[in-house]
Amino acid sequence: MQVSGSTTIKASREKVWSHLTNPDFVAKCAPGLESMEVVEENKRYKATGSVGLGNLKVRATGDIEFVTMEPPNRAVVKGRGTAPGSAVEGTAEMKLRDGEDGTTIMDWTADVNVMGTIASLASRMMNSMTQKLSGQFFDCVKKQIES
């Protein structure tokens, strides 16, 4: 499943970069994230979270790693997690560029692969749920950075 979007944030590229590469900041905005532990500073993290898909509530644990960091322009993150009878793998990329009047435009893409029980039970809901959660995350990011 692939999702993408673009968000304009009223802040400098450096400020947006510093927030979006800060695990404490990201943890505040990530829907369903219960905990995030730093394994290797600015590189690897262990996370636990849950999400509801209709009547199904799924709790997963996983590893997240920055595989590319080109401050303050581009970052690529890979993640892999497991839930009972299921697995999730994904890659996300953000690209930052200057917008008008000191704003930053963030273009992002994510490619997520869900396998196992979750995929078979909730496949019809996953795309719309992913879009909804992405929207909540980026609304929070924008609000927090711009305030």
C-alpha cells in the first residue's frame, strides 16, 4: 500500500527538520504510539503502538531506523514490526523544500506492506485508515511547529 502527501508548514526548513527528526516530538504526534525507546541516537528506535481497524484493535512492537539523513532536505525511515499473527514493513521518505514567505513544503511518501491476520481481516479498511492516521499526524506536526 502506498500513500503520499504534501504539507506546507509556516517555519524554516531547519526548524521543521529538527522537529521531525526528534523522537520525542514525533512521539507526541504519532496516533496510537504508546512508547518509543532510543536504541542508537539519531538512528534506531524501538516502538510500541496500537491502532483500531473497525472492531479489531491491534498492538504491535517494532524497530524504526533512519537509513538516509540529508539535513535539512531529505530523510528515509524504514520500519518493521510484529503483532500477534501479523507483520508490518514499511519505508517512508520526507523531502523538505523552501516555500513562499519563509514556509517549508514537506513532500512525503510511504510504502507499507501488511502481512498475516491483519491483512486478511482488515484489508479493505487499511488504505482509508492509513490516510486518516497520516492526516492526524501531519495536522499535529503542523500545529506544534507553527505555535
